[in-house]
Amino acid sequence: MVDNRHSLIAFSPYLVLTAGVLIVLGCGLLFPRRAPRLPILLSLATLVATGVATYVTANETPRGPFGGLVARDGFGDFFLMVFAGAGLLMTYPLLLSREIFGALSPNAATTASSNGPADVPDLAALTLAIVLGAGVMAIADDLLVAYLALEFVSLLSYALTALSPGSRRSSEAALKYAIYGGVASGCLLYGFSLLYGLSGGLSFAAARAALLATSPLTAATIFTLLFAGLGFKIAVVPFHMWAPDVYEGAPTPVAAFFSVVPKAAGFALAYRFLQGGGMGTAGATALVTAAGPASTIATVVGLVAALTMTLGNLAALGQRNIKRLLAYSSIGHAGTVFLAFAAGTPEALQAIVVYTGIYLFMNLAAFLVVIFVIEDNLASANTTEAEAVDSFAGLGRRAPVLAFCLTVALFSLTGLPPLGGFVAKYALFSAVLQRGLVADGTSLFVGLALVGVLNTVVSLYYYARIVKVMYFRPPANAATFTRVSRTQWLLLALTTIPTIALGLVPGPLTEWAARIAPLWSGR
């Protein structure tokens, strides 16, 4: 049994995040009229300290602290680094967002109103707390811990969506998010309660053993409830309806943050539950066989993935609002990653890690440019079409570096070589094809891989349409782009350069994925 001291050492990265949340909130109470630089610096310091604590304690701590309630392994560390990286990249755009704080700038006169710097500590604390909850979701090895972490992330996400003072769109988006999320959480909790009733315990290992021993009808019912709860967080069909409205209604930095952190946390939790406990692919196959014939379950999961990809990409074709377009694009990518769960091979599951690591950079690179363009439109009093795709007209001449960064990000999201997105999609599609051609000879997975490739072609159309608007359509007016700050250039460099580098040198990420895919064996 691991004592409390060693458990706390193993849990130290999450304690750092907890301390950061409390410190930021305390500074907001003690210094309500300070400029927003202090919460920004504290948030950045907390996220950097989390990364340092994760690295320092990675190989010197027990893998199952607190009696195995959570699992401290390479897989959880990877996702915590992804969440902290998303927080680092989005802290500056989020805490100085013109959409949230109006014309607020770092040197603006401070007020204690509901629309000024007094709100910045609350926003910073919410962001850090969501990173904390998502990190716990990725290491949860207990039903109660998993549910509390997921609900923690969900409730804070509703609040973060609504934290744009005076915006009816933001309030409406938060309300829709909360209604859909409440139903999904109820389904998940009902599924967990059935698992607890069957197993008599809360550990994932006990839940998996109970599923293997129960009747097919009961197992299928539980899988349906779990799929509803986690499918909402991942945004797969038919639980995707909230995503376009929330992405459009929430401030753009919030939408960018949601496109990575809660979604990746949902995939991590689903991966750990299905593949944990040292069960590997054979264990996952046994679990789905408990709910019905393995081929039937694989067919259902594969069809859901194909439908999610197809609906997301086809719906994006006609979007004029850039945030709704990226929301449907995110749904399409969720369907692509979901293919790995249908295949269930070690290569496919490693591809989840590779895809997540690359998606972090290429998706946030696209969102950062969108944020800067929308902020510029708002600064120019162009509020009616601030989020329209047409507002990017002439960006190649007004801000060529921004246009280049967005082009790289969009082509990487498409999956074109030699960018990182090509490596991500190649790893996943090749694993799915290998399952169809080598593992069992079924044509199902060959068809799923072909559907994925065809959806890549569809996505190229709407991504290329944005590029066409930037380079081949004249701007609506002759105004030049507002000067981009050095911090904004740094953020673009930190996302665009890895997007290119991971396409040219993918070896370190793929090797890391192979090492961390086998999970802690459980208690």
C-alpha cells in the first residue's frame, strides 16, 4: 500500500494546479483593481510549474497513488502536458479578449465593474480549474473519480461559456451546453451506477470484470449509457448538436480552448476504461463481446465514426461563420479519432496519442489567427461581419504572415503532406487498414478507411475556400491590419512551427506514443 506522502508526491502536478487556482482567486480578492497582467503571469507560472512537476516526478512516484483511485503513468502525463500546453497557448488571448472585455487592454484603466479587469482572475481560475479536471479525467481509474472529474470540467465549462458580460449569444450557448450536458451526465451516472451494482466496487478493473460476467443485454445497455455520456464530451453523432452553437456563442478563445481540452479528456477517459488494467486489445475485444458479437459492436462503433466524419465535414461546407465552420471541422476530426476505437488494435490506439499531440498545435494555430482577425474586426468597429469567412478577404495582402500561418494550419487539418496532420491521419488510417487486411480480413475496416480518405477530400474543399478568400478576394476596404504584438507572434510561432516540424520529423512523437500506450496495470 502506498502511503500518503508518496501519493501526494505522485499527485504533485495536480496539487500545483490546485494551488494556482487558489492563488489566482486570492489575488483577485485582494487586488481587484490591478491590471490583468498579474493573473496572466500567475496562470502562466502555474502551467509551467505543472509541466516541471510532471517531468521531475515522472519516474520516481508510485503508479497507483491513493490506493489506485488514479493512475500515474506516461499516458496520463502526456495528456496533462497537452492540457497544460493548451492553457499556456490560450492564456494570453483568453484573458485579454476584446470579445469578453470590450476594448480592454493591458494598460487600460482598471475598474471593478462586471466588464473589466476584476473579471480576469475569475476567468484565469476557471481555465486552470478546467485543466485540472481534464487532467484528473485522464488518470482516473475509479468510477467515482471519473464522474467527479468529468462533472467538474462540465460545470466549469458552462460557466466559462457564459462569462462574456452582456452577450446574449454567450448566455444562450451556455444554456444549451448545460441542458445537453445535464442529460449526458445523467446517462453516464446511470451507467456507472449499474456497473457499481454489478461489481460491488468502483474500480475500473472491477467494472470490466462485471461486464465480462453479465448478460449481453445488460452489457449492451451499460455501453449505450456510457457512450451517451462520453459521446457528448467527445462530440460524436448523435451527441454533437451542442458544439456548433457553443463554439459560435462562446468567445473565440473559449471555443479554441474547448476544441482541445474537454474533447481530448473524453478520449483519454474512454481509452483508459476500455484498454486499462493490462487487458490490452484482447481485453477490449472481450468487453465488447460481452455486449454482443464483436463484429456487431465494431460495426456500430465504426458506423458512428463514419457518420460523425461525414456529417461534420458536409455540414461545414455551407458555413459562412468561421467559428461554426471550425466547430463542424472539430466534429469531423472527432469522428476520425473515433475510428481507432472501432479498430481496437495497439497501432490504432497509439494513433490516438499521435493525433492528439499534433491536433493541439494545428487546431490552435488556426484558432489563434481567427482570434486575431476577429479582434481586429472588432477594433475596426466591423461587428456585423466580424466572424464571417468573408472578413478574411485580402488577408494575404493585409497580414501575409497571419495568412501563411492559417494556410499551414488549414492544410494540416486537411491532412496534406508534409505537415503534421498528414502524419496523424496516415497513422490512424493505416492502422484501420491493417485491421481490415491483416487482422481478420474483414472489409468493414477497409471501407471505414476509404470513408475517412473521402472525408479528407471533402474537408479540403472548405479549408481551401478560406485560403481562396484570403489570397484571391480583395478586401472590403483598404484598411491595413492592426499591428500584431510580439506576444501574438510568439504564440503563432509556438503553434505553426510544431505543425510543420511534426510532419517532417514525426519520430519522437510516434516513439513516445508507442511507449505510453500500455497503461498502468491497475490495482
